[in-house]
Amino acid sequence: MLKFRTFRGGIHPPDSKITAGKPIEKAKIPANVIILLHQHVGAPCKPLVKEGEKVKAGQKIGDSDSFVSAPVHSSISGVVKEISTQQSPIGREVQGIVIESDVRAESARMEAIDPATASKREILTRIREAGIVGLGGAAFPTSVKLSPPEGKEIDTVILNGSECEPYITADHRLMLEQPDKIVKGVGIIMNVLDVDKGFIGIEDNKKDAIKRMREAVEREGDEGIEVFSLKTKYPQGEAGSLIKTVLNRETPSGSHSYDIGVLVQNVATAKAIHDAVYEGAPLIERVVTVTGDVKEPKNLLTRIGTPFYDLIEECGGFKSDVGKIVCGGSMLGVAEFGNVPTIKSTGCILVLDREKSKTPEERACVRCGMCVDVCPTGLMPTILEKLARARRFEECMDYHILDCMECGSCAYVCPSKIPIVQLIRYGKEEIKRRE
Amino acid sequence: MKLDELTKGVFKQNPIFYLVLGLCPTLAVSTRVDNALGMSLGVFFVLVCSNVIISLFKHRIPPQVRIPCFIVIIASFVTIVDLFMHGYAPELHERLGIYLPLIVVNCIILGRAEAFASKKSVFDSFLDAVGMSIGFMLAIVGIALCRETLSSGKIAIFDYTIVPTFTQSPSVMMTLPPGAFLTIAVIMAMIKYKAIRKEGR
Amino acid sequence: MIEAVIVMGVLGIVFGVGLAYASGKLEVHVDERVERITELLPGGNCGACGFPACRELAEAVVKDHYLINNCRACNEDSWLGICNILGIELGRRKQEIALVACSCDSVDKFEYEGVRTCAAAALVMGGFKACKHACLGFGDCVHACPFSALERRGYQYFVDLRKCIGCGACVDACPRGLIKIVDKSAEVFVRCNSPDKGKVVAKICEKGCIGCKLCEKACEREAIKVENNIAVIDYGLCNGCGACMEACKFGTIVPVFHAEDAVDSTPKVTRTEKKSG
Amino acid sequence: MENLLVIAVGAIFVNNIVLSRFLGLCPFFGVSKKTSSALGMGSAVIFVMTCASAITWPIYTYLLLPFNLEFMRTVTFIVVIATFVQLIEMVIRKYKPGLYKALGIYLPLITTNCAIMGVALLNAEEGYSLIGSVVNGFSAGIGFTLALLLMSGIRERLEFADVPKSFQDLPIAFVSAALLALAFMAFSGMRL
Amino acid sequence: MPELIVSPSPHIRSDVSIEKIMYSVIIALIPTTACGIYFFGVHVLYVIITCILSALFTEYVALRLMGRKFVMDGSAVITGLLLALCLPPGLPLWMAAIGAAFAIAFAKCAFGGLGHNIFNPALIGRAFLTASWPVAMTTWTKPLTYDAITTATPLGLWKMQNIATPYINLALGNVSGCIGETSALAILIGGVFLIAKRYIDWRTPVSYIGTVAVLAFALGQDPLFHILAGSLFLGAFFMATDYVTTPITRNGRIIFGVGAGVIVVVIRLIGGYPEGVCFSILLMNAFTPLIDRHVRPRVYGVKRKRFFVSSANEGD
């Protein structure tokens, strides 16, 4: 009966997965890539190359001494054109290395290692050297995540294949096309952490993926891994909701999931770990769903650092008058204003036309309580929104404003179209600023 | 200058609409104009007498026990009014009920004693008291007029009908508590609306 | 009659004695200076002194007299009055005003939709102005001002120098930190806050400071210095001659109007009003 | 016992001291801005009202009635109540400064709170026994607190409301009181 | 490069809007309205139209006075319609007009318009009319006669003369009473429609009606009679589920329903009126801010349920 367990609240937006049936295509190698030196949570990298230097695809071009960090690699072979400040798709300005392609496609690889014989230290070093970060969107360095702090015992690994956001199908296609690599990746994670229980959570609107993954698990023969069918509901893929659903555990307010012995990783990350270990390939390409109002929506295997407009061009360009280009899904994504490059955590480029991009007119709150009903955290968004607007931040704290994970469910359902999430975010920022 | 002490109570610092004091009797007895008049006469007498007496003795009263002293003085005058009305207008006395002795705790009277009479000269206190009571009277009679008109369907003071019955089915609610709150709310909102309009110009 | 007197008398004595006893027993000391100081304080509860309300400051001032310097809002008279109450003498107090150091001239980099406050807009992709330091123009400072000294017209701000007392409430409200508290004697000020390189500024803003140092050369008293790509005036040295203003090619340096009837602290900017509301 | 229940229900609901008898309106509008201070004020009033009923009853029955001094009840009652309230005030000020600050100027106003005096007078008028008086005083206090709490809840919510300028603050409080009184008419004509 | 729009996430919104909800409520009220017109004749139609027009007109004037824009969002129409549905069929039109105007002006616009009112405007309108013109408000016409033969409502009959009305009449609406309250079945159709569309929460009507039934049964009354008679259904499905004036949390809605249920039974059994639905909802409306303050959902990852959260530290 585990199947029917779920988390509180949540919404059912139209899933709009128009690219679900489209196999992953290899994208063209772009003329230029921009490798940002800060694509992850933690310290930014320092460039290891100089302007004018030749680089190979897969060559490490940026690294940092800090523990919480991950190196970056050139995704194409070519020449370093410039190192300058660039706009990152998550809204920051960071250093970036612009590389001009030389079409020679020289690549650098590390040696493959056999996880059965290699030590944990070796595997962790490899994961770090391959520049692997959480590909689900958080971009937290995976090697750090796989080294839990002293005294924290991880007993379960959950692989997040729920992909609950509308439009995105990158993980879905990956699970359909390369299930074995994913399962092997989970195996490595479980080995490193000495865990014998692993779940792969997949929403039940992806029946085919569940089937493929179950077959792959059987082929692998690992008894500890279970494919878990999740109820289709947004935000199922959020770590807290996922843990609640799969294990019925709750992450206490203000702490991390490793505090309750759980590690959550994205399926794409598991695949990247597999590639780094078995093939020695650094993280230089990933699947990006280019969807929405483009002529031909596609799932593209792209080089990291490809400018957005190149990918949109490859999908036939804009269908109509473009309004918004969103990096990420429609619920959590960040709207862009320029031609930014993809980064490791970019799973989707969503194009919306001008009509859909217009923010609907905001009306007075009618206290319908829909936001309270759908909040997966159990907050009262309408009250938080009003308090934040009135700048009554101390009272916001009484209503647990800092526990909000900004999933956007409240703003989605609000019949008055109040930008609740933005107001809550504003309240949180103000509270942090005051501290 | 002196005139100011008199008129401020009537308009600028009207005890009911601006200071928001003495609401209880205002709302309770304003069901009829004659009740309101009786009440305001009582308040007039008590306020003037107590203000004068208190300002006379202001230097003799030790500050620690000033409030009890004020209250005793006020209570004595209230008792006089009570007995007087009982003797000469028993019907009105009956209708005012416990609100007549409750003049003693009318915030206007104690408030003026505390805020004004205990500090200013006798003559000023007298003028202040007269002004305040006139202001009180205007307010309470005004409210009573609204309520009685709407609840009886005619305008009449005592037995003199000014406007004969204009509707056969007047609103009973205006004699009830909601009507009282509503009347004062509307009047206050109207005053505020005018003030805002004036400021806007 | 006799009974009445006796009853009242007895009651009076009983209660009088009781109260007298109790008041001695339960005495709470209240400094009446607090009341008087509170009355003299401006009562805006602006919080610039570090206390949430004027009354709290008054309470603190009684204990530590010099805290009165914390209040930036009270005028000379009430300040002297408070000093009198406290029985102390302090020198002439500093008087300050707030000025908005941005000409609001930067071009937009995208169309912003969302909550129309500066603080919220600043959180979305670093604000919709091409200049990272530009005023966002939703008037958070106007709403924050406890003395209604700021006024917004379109994208420009006007400080009413008669009302402004330099309390700093607006400084706190501005997510861009554009508002500077300067000495009331200031005659000119630099209306830009961008430490970006001149090339960057020139591309996105017609009125921004590019750090050309022309003003620095024009100043005889060395009161204006370009530090970190932005001109900064030392009001201790500035005599308000206006030489820097004439030297500036971009109109970045502007006069502070002190005339009684001029509400504007900033001259009219030619740029047309874009959106408001 | 039946009798006491009738008194209690009557004082709390049917003849609510604020919404039906118009007593204690100053604190009702003054202290109803925040639920917490409303609760404090309400408990203070309950306490004072109960005690005042208990104290005035013997004075009225054993002192004033036997000597035919009924005409002096106004003076006597107010003196007794004033003394008592002042005592309470001193105690709270000494031991609960926070509460004292929250109640502000309204604590001294309990002295002149017509609700307390009114309840004492009503007790005398209705000729309740000692227990009846105390129950009446207590229930009237509960009724007052109930109305005050409801009002404070409403006004706290109104802080977010987009009330038209001319209705802001007191006028809208009066309108709320009117509508609350209208709702309380539910209990008119209730018989146990 | 085109100038793009940037706004914070989420970038999609559900298609439910205020207007959509409001007009769905109006649609849900159609069966009830039709029943009212069928049973009590064409005068009812005039009453309904008068109420709606008066409500719209008052809202327009009030918003103009406040210097705001008038938006036709359907809320005033609902107020007018609901008010009409809980008025006696034979009420003079001018009274209906005044009631609607009062409801909109004082219960809604004075508080700042839609979303800010504390009390349900339609019920305030009804309570105001009951308090103002008690006789007119308790003059009931007999159904299907189409002329003003005055009778008593089922609850009135039960209270004064202890006569119970057959269930079938109560369910179909072939009894005297307010325009929209008589046919429990018609109301149920509309209510179920709204619940199915998820525009209203089933908890309120269920806890409300349930409480009345249980309490009536416990006190030795006929529970079925008590839930079918009077305006309980109309109140439970359309008034107690009004968003603005009821609690925003699910538990709060249950408390609301239970509280209103208790008050209804108390008023029916010992109160001065035969019916108490209107007052019970108004009273619970007054309690709503307090319920909202203290009944909160449990926050994910926070163990203890904390009542009286923010008032804890304010005393000192």
C-alpha cells in the first residue's frame, strides 16, 4: 500500500510534457561556449587557462581549493577567447571563460576505474574531478554530498526521478534510454556511503520509465534497489516531499536531509557518476529539454556552456512573438533577459510567447484558503504575503516564513493571482538582511 | 482667547466625535430626543459644577488621591441631579435608569477634571465645562434625532411634531444597539470625509 | 444625616488608610523627566536612534545623557529643551539631510512584472535596470520616510529639505543603498553611486559618473575626490563654489536647493517619465 | 442553581454588557486593537468586576439599606470601586510592568469604567443575592471579554483591509460593533 | 534580441479566477432560484432582480465615492441573489432594495470591498431587515398559491404548535419559508456541483449539518427534520462557505461548522427566533479572525502544534 502514501498539499498543473515522446538528440557543437566558473553551490573556481590558450573537450579549465566546490571543464575543443564577467542563468554575474570552437573535436578523458576494486577515496576524488554537481537544479557538489559530516549516518539513498515540473522531460528520456547507467550510478553511490537500501522514485505518469527502470534493476540484480511509483503531484520532486512520501520521515525545520539519514540525488546525477567512474568522462554535456513556444520542441544532449539562443535556433527558433525565456521549468525556473549559456544544472529551456508571459492582473485576496490547502510545508501563504507586504517581518517568523521552499504552489492556485512567492521571498530576504 | 476655551469643546474638540469620550450614555439614551436632552442637561450641571469646584480646590488636593477626590466631588453632584430629577421629572428619571447615576463615571467629566480643571484657572475651567457640555449636548441630541426619526418615521421633540409621519413602517433597528453604533459610525465617517476633502484642497 | 456622615467618614478613613499604606508598599519609581523628554522628542518613532520609539529613547537618555545625540530628528529648540531638563550642556548638534544619489537615467534591461516595490524588484535578476546600482523607482524610501519628506514623481525623487532631518529611515529601506546622509550645509552633491568603470557606466546611463576626474581638477579646495570610479565630496572642505558642477560634462554633480519654496533637491531631468505606479 | 445559570447566560449573551447595554465602550474601542492586550484588559475587568460585585453587595445590604441611605449608593459605590481599582493598578504596575505598559492609560480608566459601576448598580437594582451578584459580575466580565476579544480579532484583520480613508480607525470600529451587535441579536428573547 | 519579460516564478498560473468562481456560484444557485420562482410566483423574480440591481448600484456608488474602480466580478450579484434567496417571498420591493444596499454599503464597502469584509454581506442584509421590520420579515406566503396567504414556516409550526412537516415536502420545497431555503434538494444539487468543482470545501457544510443532526438527536429532537427544515442547507452550502468571512484553514472550517451548528440548535430550541442559521453564521463570522489566528496547519518538520503562538511573549 506504500503506493498511495503521499505528502500534504500539492497541486496538479497541466503537465505539458510535449517532448516526452522525443528521443534525445545530440545537439550541434556551438561556435562558442561560455563556461561559467561558478555553476554550483559553494566557492567559485579560478581559471586554470589563459586567453589564447588551446583547450581540449573535457580538459579541466577551472578549479578551486575550497572543499565545497567542483571544477569546471571545457566542453568543446578550441581556443580561449576571453575571460570576463558573464551573466549566469540564475541571475548572478560571475566570471566566465569564452571558448571558440576549432572543429577538431579533440577530447581529453580520464582513465576508467572499476568501482568493485577502487577505494571509496578514489571514487570520491573521481566524482569531484569530473565536476559532478546535483543536476536536478540545486547544483550542490556531489562529492561533498557523498561525504556526510562526522556523526551523520546515511541509511537510505533516494534517487529522484519524479520530474514533477510541467514541460521538462530530460530525466524522463534519460531513464527510458539509459536505465542501466542510472542503476549502476546508484550502485556506486550506495557503495560509497555503505548503504544497502536505495529507492528510485518515479511519478506514476511515467509508466514507461518505471517499467524500464524496474527491468534495469532486475538486470543489475541489486536487491537493495527498489523502484518506487509516486503519485503524480507537484512538488513531488522536492526533497522534503520525496522523503515524506517514500520513507514517511520528516526533515526537521532548519536541518538537512542527512540529519535523518537520507541522501537524495537526481537520476541525471547518477548517470553522470556512472560516466565519470566507468568511462572516465567529465561532466561536459547533459540533456536539456528545449520546449514551449519553439517550432520543434526537443530533448537535446548539449555541451555545457552553449548559449540559449543556439539551442533555440536548433529547435527551429521561436514559434511566435517571444515573451519569456525561462531557465528551468515553469514552476521554479528563472526568467532570463539575455543570451546566457547553459550550466550544469540547466535541465530545461522553456520559451513562452508574449500572451502567456503576461502576469495576470492582481486582485484583492478573497481568503479562499486555496494556498493554505496546497502548501506542502503547511504554511499559511496568504498571511505571510500580507505580513511581508506590510513589512511586519517579526510576525512572519511566527508563521515560519523561513520554512517556505518557494515551490510556487500557492501562487499557482491563487484565484486573485497574487505574486505570493515573490512577496514571501522578499520577506525572507529582509529577515536575513536584518540578522 | 477666552472664547476659544468655550468653542473648542463644541467643535474642534467635541467630546464625542473627536475625543471619543462619554460614549456609553450617548449611545444608550439617544433612542429619543427628550431622553438625550435630559441626559445632556444632567451632564451640563455636573460638569460645570465639578469643574469649578475642582479648579477651586486644585491646590489643596494631594496628587496621590486626586482621582478619588474628584470622583467624590463628581458623585455628590450626580446624586443631586439624580434626586432632583427623581422629584421633578420622575418619568424621565425612570427612562434614563442606571445611566443617570452612571454620569459619575462619564469619561468626559473625569477627563476634563483631570486634564483641564486641575490645572487651569476657575474661569477657564468654567468656560471649558460649558463648551464641553454644549458639545456633548449637540452630539447626543444630533444622534438621538437621527435615530428617533428613522425609528419612528416622524420628527418630533417632546410632543411637538415637526415633520409628520412620513413612513408607516420605520426601522425598528434604529432603537436597538446596532442602530446606535451605526449612527455614530456614519456621522464620524461623514466628519472625516469632510476633513479629508478639506485637507485635499 | 448623621448616619450618612458617619458612613462616609468611616469608609473614607478605611480606604484612605488602605491606599496610603498600599501606595507606600507598592511604590514604583517613575522619572517624570521621561515624560517631558518624550514630549519634546519629535514623535516620529523613526528608529534612527536605535530605539524602537521616541519614548524608549527618552528612557535611555535619562540614564545616559549623551544618547540624546542619537536623535537626529529633533530641532534645535527641543534639543536645547531636553538638555535643559537633563541639566547638561552640549555643543551645537549636527544636522543632516538625505539625498538620493542616482539620476534614475539608466536604461532598462528587461520588462519587469511582479510586486512593485524596490526591494522585491531588486531580487529579480538583479533589478530591471541595466545599471546594477540604479534606482528602481518604486519608492520604498518614500513609504519608509516617517516625516513625508520624500516625494516621487515618475522615476525621480525629491527631498523636501524643510521636512527631512536625516533620520536615515530611507537609507535602510533602499535595497541599492543609494541614499546618502550628508551635512545640512551641503551645496552640491554627486548624483551617482555606481563604482563601475567609466566605460560600463557611459554605455547604460547618460548622467552617471564615469570617474573622469574633471571635477577633481576643478576644485580649488581638494574637496572632491574620485575614489573607486566615483566622485566623492568631503563636505568638511566643500564651500559650495560649484566649480565641480560646471566642470562635470554629464550633469552628474547637481546643486542642493536650499531655498524655502523649492521642494526639489534635484533639478528636472530631461528624460521623460516612463512608467509609474 | 437554575437561577444562577439564567443570570450567567443573561449577562454574557442576552444582555451583553457592551453590545446590548452600552457599558464600558471606552475600553471596548480603546484596547481592542490587539488580541493580547484585549485578553489582558478582559481579565482585568473580569477580576475587578467580580470583586467589585462582591464588595459592593455587603456595603449596600448591610450599610446603606438599614440606614435608609440608598440615595448615597452612587457615591459609596464609586469610592469603593475607585479604591479597589487603584489597588489593583498598583499591584500590576509593581509585579507585571509589561502588562501595565500594554494596558496603558486604560487601567486607570477601569476606575471610571461604567461597566463596573453599572454592574454594581444593576446588582442593587435587581436585588440579587450575594452569590447572584458575584455570578452576575463575573458573567458580565466574561461577556465584556468575549465582545472585546471578538472585536480585537476583527480589528487585527482590518489592519490588512483596504478600508476607505473616511472609515479608517474609529468609524470602521463602530461599524464592526454595529454588525457584531446585530449578530448578538441572535440571543435576544432567549429563554432558558 | 527582443526585449524579454522577466517576472519571478511560477511562470504558469491556474485558470481559476475570482470571476470564474463567482459565476460558478451563481450557476449553482440557479436550481434554487428556479424552485423559488416556481413555488412562490413571479413576485419572487422581482424581489431577486431588485436585490441584485440594488446591490450592484450601491457597490458602484460606494466605489465611486471611495475613488476606486468598479470591477464587475460578480460578487455583488451573489450578495444580491443570496440576500433575495433568504427573504420572505412577499417582502415589499423597497425593503429588499434597502436590505441589499445596506448589505453592500456597510458590510462590504465600508470595510474596503471584496476580500476585506468580516461578516457575510447577504446575511447582514437579512439580519438588518429582520431587526428593522420584524413583521414583514416573518410574513410567509403559502407555496403554489401565488397570492399572499400567510402561513407559518415548518420551524415556526414546530416551535409554536409542535407540528412536524413531512420530509418529502421539506426536501422538494413545497413548504412556506424564504424564497431559496425551502427546497433542500435544489440547494443540494448546487452545493454538490460546487464541491465537485472544488470551489468550496466539503468540510464546512458537512460539519455544520452534521453538528445540527447530532445535537438535535442528542437532545431528543428529530434530526432529519432539523436539517431539512429552515435555511440550514442554504446556509451550509452557500453562506458558511463564503471565502472571505470564514476560516482559511481546513481545521478552522470544521470548527466554524461545528460552532455554527451548535448555535443553530441553541437558537432553535431556546432562542427567541424559530430559525437561527443566519445569526449562527454571523456569530461564527465574528469568531473567524480568532480561529484563523490560532488554528494553523502543522508546519512540515515542526513537531509541536503551537497554539497562541504570537501572543506568548507580548505580555512582558
